[in-house]
Amino acid sequence: MNANDVKKMAKSLGADLCGIASMDRFEGAPKQQDPRYIFPAAKSAIVLGFRIPRGYFRGIEEGTYFAAYSGMGYGALNAIYMPMVMRELCCFIEDNGYEAAPVPNMYPGSSILFKTQKDEPNRSRSVDGEKPHPDILVDFRVMAFAAGMGEFGWSKMFLTPEFGPRQRLVAILTDAPLDPDPLFDGKICDRCKRCVSECSGNAISATETEGITIAGRWVEWGKFDAIKCSIAYRGGNPEYNPFMHSDAKPEEFQGKYAGNPELDKVLGYSGFNSSAVVEGARGCIRACMIHLEDKGVLKNKFENKFRTTPPWRIRPREDDNTGKCTKEYWE
Ligand code: SF4
């Protein structure tokens, strides 16, 4: 079994993209995010990409149907489809005499708090005082970069030449010594900043940057505010959430991580896998995808443009300055 056998099998099972990283490319990773602590004898990380079909965003783009992206593009990909493909690929690798440890895109016991994206030492205990505390939270974008599958966009989304920002990622660690892919040398993001201007949560800075070194390369993106993103993507902005309860007070959401139960009560949309994603990745996926499709740089091409009319936005009544989402708030 060589790298090509694994890639061919991954694609035949349903993955759209497959790249391979050698484990030394994770040298320097923070201990709580280092995949080598999951499988210390691993020789290779197989990273799989699954496209989110463009049509999954159609109903949200029109403002009329939000279930497809929430259910199938997010929850079901993470919790059903990707694990099924990973299981079959793990079995294929183990039929060839090597162990295969899946790293699904789920966070049941994450050692990194999403609200701060920092280590949370009280979330769990190290089993021996030396190892990182479980669960290690790998960054799939970092893994995909190390596997040569694409680059970080200004939005901090991972961009591939095939689908731009429109995929979800998982990984399998194996002790099979597979040839790694070269790091990506192309250029996809042109710093157009449409991800910034169309993000409904103002979560991406237009000017400030942050970055890290991966496999010896400096990788940079626009400074990203995870709390603002968490509010926006779950529908915390009334201008982009037609389901928000009439007694919600959006101003009270600010600065709070959106996983809190009080906020969930008033957002009005319960998506599969407890992540409503009702905002539909307006800036980081849709705006970016539209821009990259217009430039003609993506391999997944379409006969027709995704957006042909200005995007919708629910406007407050002119006489409403209460900040409260009464029914009269909406036009
Ligand atoms: S929208 Fe433009 S700046 Fe933002 S990630 Fe996409 S290509 Fe880069």
C-alpha cells in the first residue's frame, strides 16, 4: 500500500480531496494541538477534504431555506458522512497491516475553549501529568496546509484550488510510511477582503494580521475574533436571522460566546449537531467563493453565477431605535 493507493481509495469512498503530511511537519505545534500526541508512532497524517456542494447554500442565499447547509453541509458532514468514509479508509489501511487512527471533526471533550481559542486546563486532567490533557484539539486547517492541500485565506478559512473555502476537513493518523505531498506553492487568496466586508459579525480584521509557522513556512491571515464569529454564525445578528425570537435582545449577545444556553433560546433555529450555522458563512465562504469563481481560479466550475441579485438583509424599521427585536422590527 502506497500513498497513491490510499488517495485512490479515499476518493472512491467519497472524499473529494486527499493530501498526506509527514508527522515532522507538526514540529512546533502547541502541545494541546499536536496530533503526534494522539498516535506517537504515526508516520503519516492523511487529510481528507469533503466539498460542501454549492447548492447547499442556495436556500440561505435566497433567504428561504436554511436547513440544507445547517443539516447536510455542516452537521451531517461532520457527524455522519465524513466518519463513514473515514471508517472505511481506516479499515482499508488496517487490512494492509497498518494502524489507522481517525481524527473526526467533533469536539466532545476539547482541551481548547472555543470562546477564547486558548488552552482550558480545567476542562480535563492529564493522565500522567506529562501528556497534554484530553481531548487534544488538532487544527484541521494546519493539517491540510501540512498535507499540501491549499493555503490559508485572509479569512483564516482554508482555501483549496478545487473548491476555494467550500470544504470540510478531517484526518487519519497512521504508522504507514506514506510519501508526503509537497507543500502548496500556488496562490489563491488575493486579499480582496470581501470576506471582511460581507461577514455579518465583523469577525475578521481588515488590517491586523496574526499567523503561525507550519512546516517551516510563515502563514498569516486577518486577525480573527472567535467570539464575534460564534455569535454571528449562529444567527446573533437580527439583520441576517429571520428566525430570531421576537423577545430577543441582540445587544445583550455582544461579547458572549454563542454556545451559551441563554443565547440558544432566542436565536430561533436549531440545526443538526447543535450548530445552527444559520448565517450561512456569508463572508468567509459565500463572498469568497463568489469572488474566486468570478476570477475563474477554482477548478470546480459552474455554468451559471451563484449570485445574480444583491444579497438580502432584514432592515430595522426607521422608527425602531429600541434595539429590541419586536415583531415590528422586521420589514
Ligand atoms: S474573500 Fe478575498 S481576501 Fe477573503 S479569503 Fe477569500 S480571496 Fe482572500
